[in-house]
Amino acid sequence: MVSTNILGTEYQVKLDDLRNPLLLDKAGLCKCYLHEIIVRKPEVILEGDATDEERLVALKEVLLHELVHAYSRETGTHYDDDENLVEWIAWLIPKIVASYEDVRIKLSEQELENEDKD
């Protein structure tokens, strides 16, 4: 178990095998009222003949999805039926971060080139 600070609130993040009855058939769950996120362990997050790489990707996606739920709750925008919005935000975050990093790196390179010209 690890903890993370979400807008001033400590959330416990737990990896779980198939023992937690709250998960039922879910890969993850954010219990916002308890400040707790539970995500299936990589070895049980996908059924069948999934590769270790596929399981790790699924774990990261589910964790991000549940973190978005926690942020939504802490900002007061959490609704009972916000799954589509949460999924959309979780899907976009890595793309936004990648774009940000791309622009940041290019701007840094551009600044370095300008310094060389001076």
C-alpha cells in the first residue's frame, strides 16, 4: 500500500488480488468517502492469455482512471454517473502530458539555439 496526496487529502492506494468483494468484476475502485483506491494486481487484472506487458498497461490505465475519480471528488465535481467523463479525461491525460513535454523540450532547444547566436 502507498499513499498519495490529492489536493490536500491523503489517499491510500492498494493493489489487490481477487479477494476484495468490493471489486466484484471491476479492475479498480475509488472509495472516495474513505480516501482509498483499490486496483487489481497485474497478475489478475486481465484474464486469459494476456502478456505481462498488456497487464502492466491495463494496471496503469485503471490506476489513472481511479485517480481521476479521486481528483473529481476532491474538486467537488464528482457525480454518480461520471464514468464516461472520467474515462475521457484519463484517456487524454497521457496525450496532454506528451504534448506538453514535446513543446517544453522544443522551447528549451530553441532557447539554447538563441543563446548560441548571441
